[in-house]
Amino acid sequence: MENTQLPDDPKVPPAPSDPLPAPAAPANPFQNAGQNRQVRKFTNAVLELKSRASLELLGFQAGAIAAIGIVLALCYLIPLASMAKEIGGGSSAEFNVASQLNSFKAFIMVFGAVLGGGLKITGSGGGFGMFGELSLAFALVSVTSIVAICAANYLIVRKLRRGARNGGWKSAALASGLHALVLALVFLVIALFGKLSIQGGEFFSAAVSPRYAGVFFTIALAVFFSQFLATAPQRANAGSPLLTGVREAVALAVSTLAAFALVGIIAAFTQRPDDMPWSLGLILLPLLGTIGSYVAALGFLGALAPNVSGMASFLGEYTADAMPESVLRIWDIADGKGAWLLVLSALLVLLAAIRIGVHRGRLAAGFNMQRAWQLPVAALVLWMILAGLTNISLGGAITANEMGNMSGSMSYGITWYSVIFLALGAAVVSLLAEILPLQVYRFAPSLLAVIAGKDAAARWVSGQAPAVAPASPVAAAPSQAAPVAAAAQSTPAVSADGQPMAGEPAPALAPASEESKKKAKAVGFSVLALAVIAGLGFGAIAYLNGQRKPEAEVEKYLALLAEGQAGKATEMVDPGIDNASRVLLSGDVLGNAKQRLELVDVIEESKGKDSARVRAIYSINGERHERSFNVDAGDKDFGLLDTWVLNEALIVPVEITSDKSSEVTVGKAKVKLLESEDYYGEGRSFTGSFYAYPGIYDVSAPGNEYLTSEAQELRVNHPDSQPAQAALVTTTTEKLDELVLDEVKKFATACVTVPTNLDDGCPSTLQSKDIASFSVKSHAESVAIEESGSFSSSEIVFKYKLNDMEFIDYDEEELTRSFTGSVDWYGEKPQVTVEGASWW
């Protein structure tokens, strides 16, 4: 093949310039720079930047990068501005963040953050004699923006340079480096204007800005590598196995990211909450590369995991909703339905293996390990880079004058073994690439052309070597293009030392016979059947494990409580309390509750290998309550099916008191109370401390014809709410009033009857033998009975006349008294004791 490359330096020395008198001692050491080839190349490259072609290229490059940054920045700003508008005068307004989101500075800040991979926050403040400084860095690299910049820059350079590779490696690297440096400096200067100030009153101030170093190096590296690939010359070893493996790894990675990113976006939108605005979906667009990497890691049996270090470990209880606490695997997604990603992974492996195998070309020796190891090695390196880029992290330090320096970090991303699994997947692709194309050709030749492309399939069938692009597409005349291509197709691929790359091309394949097609179909259908059976089995296991999720245990337990099946609920989760305290945890109580709990929702908060945390929302009489449960993993059934065990009972402490009765009724259960005396030891009451399931219960005490008590409502809501209490107060009936009044009347009658008028308690005036007559003019009409059992009557009017004396005649007089006494109880029958007159 004709070599149309131009050498790095001309072979003919340049024409000498006009002779100048040589000075005795050059004042400037660079005066002879024209004789230094390296310095001259650098000078020419710098001067080349001023040319119209270079300025035009720089303009298009800058415009493409700016357009990508603007679009991705708007994907963040539009939802953030919408959220800030809804927040209104909340906490964000106090730190004047919401008011700045619509400013040009905020736009430049997000623009720089998209290009630079995150934000940097610095601040200081204090109060109450303390002062501190804050420094945080939030890293969120947009793989989408990096890929877009590389692709756009590559196409622009190839288009404006007409695809010509008319320089050497050093010239291409120098020109690419200068363009990358200029563009990186331009966007770094732009990013310097994107800084927001946060003021928290007089106590705190902070500044939020893009990561300037990230902006500079992201633009510089992306531009340099993409422009270098577009302008560097292709040498004879461009088709070497190692470079072929790199190209195959890049193609496989791009296909994997695209396929899994699409699945991730579809899943995100289908699982979107109804109250979430559609504008928030724009945030997913800059994260397409990260989403594709994460879902791909899960699809190849990897995992995503958090990493917390330093002081950040103490923030777990405050960031549980914002930061995952446990490892996420494929079967943890959508109640186990995420396991169907394995089907996509298998399909992607098969399609990629067929396409890569066809583009490698067919060898006479068949399977050849010499060209199978490069792809997994390159894929391992590539996924290591992607795993580092897609790691989301927040880290920094806080310095306080009283507590010293505190640092920590939190991150979330692809685990190290996920990279190994992805590389193993690439190894499977590489091995199958040596086998599958022939099997597909035997089974369905047309399918091979659909998957790999018609031209590549035709070359593979004919046994020709893969097509290699000429060194300079514009250097050869059109009439020479066909012979060159034909020569490339008929010549075996060679390495740098001129030896066959991985074996001789194979002869053309003859059309497959009917017998071969039948065998291929039989093998294909057998493999497909086994794959379907394996897929159905794995899907069934994933579905069953999805039904055996930890929240299902909590839901089952609360459903028993909602149905009033206290016995089964207690068997499922033992409360772990003594028998005396669990008398209310029975079906007679819960089953006859006035109102039981109603289950609203059960939500998984976090999930690990051995335990999970589940939040339950339930309501009682329309009032909502929340309770979090810890659920432990049990032994797997049949070694495959997950089991979960709930060990926390939903019980609430309650206290029941009664002033008179030692036995009360809750629901249909009789409950004994313990007698206790008051502080002074003069009175007594009855008290009981128990546990009950959430609900509303009626508590009552037994009554009789003399005593009654009004039933009380016992509201059992939540273990952390106010203690549930019910106090029964006994009141007397009219029957007891009548009994006491009769005893008062009997006592009053006895006080005007001889000889009982001399008894203690009768008015002292009536306790005399010198009374001519006495009687009760009017009896008491009512009595007042206190809670203690003592009583007093209304006034009683007595008439009496003393015996006349020799010189004195007495008139009839009246005496008014009120009697007091007490009521004592012996069982259900009262005993009334009248103690006498209220005063003498």
C-alpha cells in the first residue's frame, strides 16, 4: 500500500535566511532557536493557532462544548428553579439560595459544575463563643458530557480537517495539546464567574462554586484525546490485536451503557410518583452515563454500595433517606423484578459476540486464543475508569476552635468486584465471538447480516480479512481506491513485525447443507429451551423472593392486628413481657375493641444482607401514626428462597385505675387491679399496668344498685406517644341516697325516743331525763355522700319541752341539727353508720 503520510520534518533542509553578522556573545539565548527542531516545531504550532483554519476549528470546538454544557445545565436548572418556587419562603429563603437560582451566576455555576464534575462549598461562621470553617467538595462527574464532548470534537475535527492525517504523531499530539489548553483555559475563565454566596443571618456565610480543577482537566483531556485520535496517523500496526481489543472494548462499553441507560430511564419514568413533576425527569439526562454504568454493573451480577468514612459515619441517622445504607443488588430492585436485567445482559452478550466475531474476520484455524484475551483486558481497564468517574461523593472538613479539625466523606458507586464481573462478561463475549458467528450462519445466514452488517458479513463469509482504513483517505486518487481496498481485503492482517496477526484467513464458506441446518436448528432450539427454562426458573425464584420481602412480614403482622387476631399476632411476634403484663394482648380485648388500627402503607427504608428496616404507616380513628421495625433475615427455604423474621412487637404501655373496683372489664376480658393506698395512707384505689395493641377500647367497672361508674375510652396509639390511661370514677346511685336517708331518719327518731335519746351522737340537749316531751318536727330531706364514703344530711328540726320547775314554766322549743356519718362496703352491700349531730 502506498504510504501517503507526510514526515514529521522535511528531508530537505530549509533555505538559509539572509546572513546576519554573528555577534560575539548572543544577548538572547533563544536567538538560535531556529536551529532547534523541537523548539521550532512548538513555535510553528503556536503560530498555527493564529491561522484562519485553526481559529475556525477552535470556534467550532468551543461552540460545541458550550452547547453541550448549556443543554445539560438547563436540565438541572429548570427542575431546581421549579422546586425553589414551590418552597417559597422556607428554609432556602433564609439562606437566599432560592432567590439566586434564576441569576446568571447560578447558570454559570451549574454550567461549570456539569463540565467540571461537581461543586465546591467553603464557608465560615459561629455563635455562642464558637467559630468554625467549612470546606466541602461534591463530586458528580457527568459521563454523558464527557462522551458528548469527545464525540462532537472528534466529528468536528474530522470534518474541518477533511479527515486528513497529514502529520506525524508528535505533530498531532502538539496541536491537540495546544487546542486542549486554549479551550480549557477559556472555559476555566468562564467558570470563575459562577460563584453563589450564601448568607445565614449574621452567623454563617458560604460560597458555592464549580470545581475549577475539574473544569480545566475535563475539557483539556476530552479535547486532547478526541482530537488526537482524529488527527494522528494510522500506521501498519493499527490493526494489531491490542488496538483491536481496545476498539472492541470501547464499542462493547458504549453498547452496554446505551442499552442499560435506556432501561434505567424507562424504569425511572414508569416508577415515578404521581406527585412528582415531569420537569424533574430532565435531571436524568446528564446522568445517562452514570445510570447506564450503574444498571450495567447490576445486570452483570455486580452491586452498588455506599462508602462512609471519618466523621460522616456519625451522620447515618440523619442521611438515611438521602444516602443508601446498604449494598444494592439486582434482586433488590422492584421487589425482585430487577432480576430480569439478566435477560438483557445475556442478549447483549450474544449480540455483541456475534458482531465482534464477524468484524474480527474468520480464520482457517477456527478458534484462536491469540485474539481473545485483548478484549477483556481492555474492558477491565475501561470499566475501572468508568467506575471511578461515576462514583458520587461528598467529602470535606470542618474546623472549629473548640473541637479541632473534623473530616469525613460519603460516596456511592460501583463496587470493585462489579468491575471484575463486567470484565468477565467481556471475556465471555470475546470467547463466544470465536464460536457464535459460524453457528448463526449455519442456522440463519440472513440474521448474521442483520446483526453484523451486510459488508462485514460478506467479508466474513468469503474469508477475507477485516477492512483496514487507508492511511490517508484523501491522499489516494479515486481510481486507486478500489485496488487498495481489494488488496486490503485479500491480504491477511499483519502485526508490526509483518507476521500474521492471529492466523491465516479462512477460505470462503460453502452454503450450509440441509443436514447442517437441521443440526444447527436442533442445537439452537435446545440451547434456547434450556435458556428459557433457566430464565423461567430464575424468574420464579426472583418473583417468590420478591413476595418474601421484609415489608411483607410487617404487613402480615399488622394485618392480623387490624383483623383483631391478637392470638396469631402474639404467636408471630412474641412481645417478650411477663404474663401479668400481657393480659390485654388477647382476642377478647383486641377482637372487641371499639376501633382497631387500619394499615395505610408499608415502606422499606433500608435493606442489608442480614437485616432490613421497614416503616409502617397506620391510622386509628383517622389519625395517622408511623412506626419503624427491624426485620432480620432468616434461613433460606430450600437454600434459595428468602425468609424474614419480625422480632419487634407493636405494643403500647397502658395504665388503668379505679377508685372503688378491683376488677374492670376491657372488651370482654376481666382484668384484676392491684390495691394501693394514697400518699397519706388514708384512702385506697386500684391500679394496673399492662401492654395493649393499638386501638380504642372501652374500659368499665362492675356496678350494683348502689354504685355505678361511667365507661372510659382507652386510646392506644403509638409507643412513643403520651401514655395511654383510663381512670374509672365511681358515683353513687339514688338507691344509696335513699338508704342513707332512711338511716338518718331512724337515728333522728331514736334521739326522741326513751331511752335511746341518751345515746352518743344525739343532740346534747335531747340527751336529758328532764324533758317533758320531744319529737321530730321535720326529718332530713337529703344527704350528700362524698367520694370517701362520708356523708352529711340536710337539717333536721326537733321539738322539745323541758320539765317545768316550781317557779319556772318552760315553753316548747325547736332544735336544728345535721347528722353526719360514713358508708362502708362489705362486698357489694353498703353499711351505713350515723355518727351524730354535726355540732353540739
